[in-house]
Amino acid sequence: MARNDKVCVLGMGFIGLTLAATLAEAGNDVLGVDVIPEVVDSLKAKKCYFFEPGLTEAVKKYGGKNLKFSTVISDKTCNYYVICVGTPIDQATAKPRLEYIENAARSILPFLKKGDTIILRSTVPVGTSRNLVARMIETETNLSPGKDIYFGFVPERTVEGNAMYEQKFIPQMVGALNKESAKKIARLFGTFNKQLIHVPDIEHAELCKIIDNTYRDVTFAYANQMAMICEELGLDFNIIRQTCNYKYSRNNIPSASPGVGGACLTKDPYILIDLCNKLNINMELIKSARAINEVTVFNLAKKVLHRLTALGKNICASKIFIMGFAFKGDPETSDMRFSTTIDLVNYLKPFCSNLFGYDAVVDTKQIEAIGVKYCLIEEGFKGADVVLIMNSHESHMDLNIKKLAARANDSLIFIDCWNLYDKNKIAKYKNIIYSSVGIY
Ligand SMILES: NC(=O)c1ccc[n+]([C@@H]2O[C@H](COP(=O)([O-])OP(=O)(O)OC[C@H]3O[C@@H](n4cnc5c(N)ncnc54)[C@H](O)[C@@H]3O)[C@@H](O)[C@H]2O)c1
């Protein structure tokens, strides 16, 4: 990285901010831009508005020095631009929305000069970088990508909760418009990561990212479907999974889960489905996987109601205590976007007015905003009829369930969705009925 290089990262969300902080930590001069003034104000005050280990420390250390924040690009001093804005799915059409990419790219144009580099990092449909952004530069400026402008796509693959580490230590896939662009991208990303994988072109990198996430969604759906079968047969999916995987390296069947949430796995398969539709390719596997992962949490909610009814309890008056509102527990995150716990709550709310919840990381106001009363774990078990563990956060582990359940109502339904507890041990305690995803 040359001394006079300056990087503009567009989008100070989960991805852009961790990248900006990592770039600053590596000694780069960084400008983080976001269109939301509150986001920029909080970062200028060195406060992160979401939890990510190591991020606040980095913003405090480099903020105001080689890491600055703004709502706009205001001069031509940057020579690298990295686009990290959101690419959500339209909830009505299930098609990817690219207007954030388009707006971010357009905001760069007035400042773009010969020799600058543009890199897309958001997850996008195949062809977006070339056909939307590169074409916009070609048609709306007098600069030509590949000739005057270096250009490429480097997908983000870090896991929320360990992003600051993974930025540096998981391989970065680099898809570039030409060799010179690849060199420019390597110069920037090489300042913090030594493992760059150069793929033949931009489209390979774009598709790598979508295939990556869809693969995970499909394997999780397999586990969740097998868990449904086990529940019907009265078998234990966790035992079956562990037995199949044991010392048998050809298998790596994942755990079942209360559905698959989060901003990425709930969206990226739809980008692939949209592509398959355009190519007229049958994509039943991907579609079915998504459908299974979406329905799993509703099956769980139905189980709660069925089990309460079978016990002769009044559903409306029953106390349901839910642990885990972030879309995942390990590594921990405060991100509640598309968390399946929200679906669970929305399903149960019309039937039950006694919903209580706890999360070690999520802001309590966010939990209360979805109609759940926040409380700590001990309080949650008190007088509970159902306790659900929705994610595998470490604060849900190693609890004294026997002691806690002694405060609950008779026949406490304890739904341990991540098999954090030994069901045989729990079964010995008085008044507890153990259940999981894959164990009815
Ligand atoms: N969150 C993850 O773990 C993850 C992982 C891999 C890939 N991705 C991908 O990275 C992209 C970003 O994800 P995210 O979770 O960080 O999104 P996000 O919604 O948290 O953040 C996007 C930010 O971009 C800002 N923004 C929108 N338009 C802008 C513009 N024109 N200029 C400047 N800022 C603008 C928004 O205000 C927002 O703060 C998505 O494509 C996502 O699929 C996310």
C-alpha cells in the first residue's frame, strides 16, 4: 500500500464497518461513508451501534485518526472505493434489490479519477459488478473500467461475531476485470490478509459467494428435515446424527436448529433461485431447502401449543420463557435480523399473552419492541410452563436446570433446540419434560 493511498468504504453496516476498522488497523487511511446520519454520528463519537468483538476497541483506537466517518464523499482524495451496502431481497417478489448498490456506485462517480480502484464486497447476483456498476462508469463518466479504472469483486465471507479475526485469517476470493485490477486489489487486501485466491474473473467470485451460503442453507435443511422425520417416529435425531458422523469422515451432518435465520442465509439462496429462473434451470433443491428452514420454526411453535394442550394447560395463561433472540448464539452477536425467534414470537403472540425473553447480547429494547417482556434467566424460569433455548449462546449453557426448574410450574416443557443439555439427566428431574428439534 502506497503512503498516498486512501480507501473509501461505502456502507457502515456489519460488513463495511468491520472492513473499514480492519483496513485502518493495517495502517491504511480510511473514510467510512454511510447515508444514515445517526450511524455516522455514533461512529464519530467512537460508539459502535452493534456488537462485534474487537470492533469498538478498533473504532476507539483509530477513529478520528486514520479512520474517519462521513455521510458523503466530499473530495477526490480517495483512490480505492469498496462498496459494502446491503443487497436485500424484495419480500413481495423474492428478487434481489440492487438500488443500494446502484446509489452507492453513483455517489462515487463525481469523485472518480483515472487510476482509482472500485471493489464490490456486497453479495450480488452474478453479473451485477460488470453489468450494473462497470457499465455505469463506462456510460456515465469518461473513464473506462479495465483501462482507466481498476475494478473487481471480493466477497465478504466472515462470520458475525468473529469478523475482526476472520477478515485477516480466512482466504479472500478475488475476481478482477483484468490483471492490473487484480494487482491493485491484492495491494489493498494484502495489507491485512495474506491468503488471496485469484479466480478467473469477477463472475466466478460473485457465484462463489452465493454458492457458499446456499450450500450451508441446504445442509442445514437436510438436518432439519431429518429432525422432522425423527420427531414423527419418536426417535432422537441428535443420537442419529452423532452416530452417523462418529469416526466417519465422509459425513458431517449438521445439528438440527429452530430454523435458519440471519440476514445472509435467508436471502442468498433467493439470489441463486432468481438466477436459476432466468437460466430456466430447475432449482427445486434450493427452493425446498429454504422452505424447510423457514417452516421449521413454525413446527416448533405448533409443538409448543400442542404440548400445552396435551397437558391440559390454558395456552393463553401459560408463561413461555424464550432464551436467545440474536439469530445465532455462537459466535455471539447482537444481530436480530431475520432471527427465527422473531417468527416464533409472532406465531405464539395471538395465542399467548405471557411471553418472556432473555438475550445476553441483544439490547433489551429490541426484545420488548416485538412484544416480549425482558427478564433474566432465573426470573424467566419462575412460574414458567415452557422454556425454549433458541440459540447456543454460552450464557444458556451450564445452567443448574434442576434448581431453575424447581421455580417453574408443574410439567415444565423444556425445549433445548441446540441439545445443550443431557436429555437423560434432565428426564430424571421432577416436573420437566425434555424436548428439542428432532426430539418430540
Ligand atoms: N452481515 C454479514 O455477516 C454478511 C456476511 C457476508 C456478506 N454480507 C453482505 O454484505 C452486504 C452488507 O451487509 P451488512 O450486513 O453489512 O448490511 P447492513 O444493512 O448492516 O449495512 C449496510 C449499510 O449501508 C448503508 N448504505 C446504504 N446505501 C448507502 C450508500 N449509497 N452509501 C453509503 N452507505 C449506504 C446503510 O445505511 C447501512 O448502514 C450485503 O450484501 C450482505 O449480503 C453480509
